Amino acid sequence: MAAGRIGEKRPWTFYALATLFGAFLLFLYGPMFVIYILSFQGENGGVTFPMVGFSLAWFREIFQPGQMANIPVSFSRSIGLATVVSLLTVVISVAAGLGFRRRFPGSGILFYLAVASLVMPSLLVGFGIGLSFQFLGIEPGLFTSALGAQLTWTLPFGLFAMFAVVNRFNRSWEEAAADLGANAWQRLRHVTIPILLPGIVGVAMGAFTLSYDEYARTTLTIGTRNTLPLEIYALISSATSPTLFAIGTLTTGVSFVAITFSLLLVLRMQRRRAFAKAG
């Protein structure tokens, strides 16, 4: 029967679904690959095909002084803001995940309030935060209003991810540590956090990439110092050249580096655990 199953032909629905999935991937990633290719356009080329040679001139253009948009400075702002947002998201998400393991009065209301910002349009959230700072007489800034606006975007996803990780956590490990004389801090440091660490890395990576690319919630709360997405939008509205494609290639590369680093770190943790169990 096994041989007969191996030799059976797949139904036509399999090929139809495979074709549909392939079309979806092409629709999703096709424009990205077009941008990557055109970023290596020749010096006399434009923003469309056919390509006129091959060069790195548009990448060098990004770092030349006197550009309309200061990409290196705005990039450093985005990296700094994304790092702070990622750290705060991890700390709050881990604390909430551990705190919500047991029901307490008002826990349901508190949870829905924490994730309510996801159902609000991003521009309205940013507009509300900007108006609040204006009403309080506080000048909007990178690590004040913009930081709060981006946390309304990253925190709900961090909470969802951490709740899923904590729900799979076997509390018998903590009970065993308590039986061996470990106090609450020792159980958290040596048992709970190491077991949850792959999920924590995932939350940090997700928050970093969400913050790094965020535009809508930042545009009305950032003040006078633009982040990279805002600078890119300013370039699109004022001029179009293959430099935009080069910027897109570099920024996407940063996101892929962050994702790859996180995956390799999680893989290393899993291998260490496997070796520890085997040993």
C-alpha cells in the first residue's frame, strides 16, 4: 500500500494551489527584487528598465555630503530608536507574560487596553500623541513622543508572542528549583529566563524591525529630527533616482541581518540545550 501511495498522482487541486502560492510569492517579492536589481543601475541609467550598465554609483551617492536628505544621520536615529524600543518591548512583554500567568482583578481589561492600539489607525494614534504633547507643552522628540508612539505598535505584538511562549512554559522546572532552595530571583535568572530566551530573542527582533520601518505613527510625533523612513518619503516626494533603490536595498539588508542574527542565536541556544540533554 505504501508503494501504491508513493506512485499515486497528486490531484489537480495540489497544482492549482501551488500555482496560486507561487503567484502570491511573485506578487510579494517581485517588486523587492526589481528594486534590488535597479539599485545597481549604471551611472547614466534611470529608474526603469532596461539597465544602462552596472555600477555602485548610487550606493556611493548615499554617503556623499550635500545631499537633499541626510541618510546616514537619519539611519543612525532609526537604529538608536529601534534599539530602545526593542529593549523596552522585551522588558515589558516579559514582565507582562510572567504577571499574567495568574488571573488577577482587572487582568482582562488591562490586556485589552494594552492591545487596543492595534485596532486604531496608525495616523490617528500618532496624531493623538502629538496633540497630547502639544497640550502639555512638551516638545516632541525622538525618545519621548516618537518612542511612545512606536511602543503602541510594538508592544501588542510583543505581548502576543510572549504570552504564547509563557503558556508553553512548564512550571515544574521552577518548582524543582524551589525544592532545591532557589529563591524567586534565582529561579527567574537561572531557570525561567534561560528557558524563555529564544522567545525573548524573537520578541526583540520583531520589535526592532517594526520600529525600524515605522512611518505612520512616527510622522506626527518625531519633532524636527527625521528617522530613515521619513527621509525616504521626503526623497520620494521631491525627486526620484536610483539612489532611492540603493537606499531600499541597504535598509532591507539591515533588516535581513537582524533577522538572520536572531535566527542564528536561537539555533545556537537550541543546540546548546540539545548537547546539555545528551550530556
